Amino acid sequence: MDDKTIDYICEQLLHAGWKLVKIERLYDFLQGYISTIQDRAEPDMRHLQFLRWLISIGKLTE
């Protein structure tokens, strides 16, 4: 993320009521976060059935 993007996100969070300390903690977390293949779960049949059910009862739109 470039500096402009970070500044924009910080401004938006401050406007939404976030405290500066919390924004700094989030920033520190994101700087140390490393995405791995384990972060992305493969969809299985039960997961797809659950999503279909949420759509059918109106809790999730397509």
C-alpha cells in the first residue's frame, strides 16, 4: 500500500470515530501480516449448501 492510500484510510477511520491508538495498532498488525495459502479455505459442498440456504431465506443476496 502506498502512502496516499494509507493516509486516506486513516482519515476515513478517524472520521468513522476510530481512536488514533487503534488505527496505529491496526497499521502495525497489517505491516506484520503475511498471507499464506491456509488463509484461503477451499469451498466444500457443506459451505456451498450453507450459502444457498442463506440466499434462500433472504439473509444474503446473490
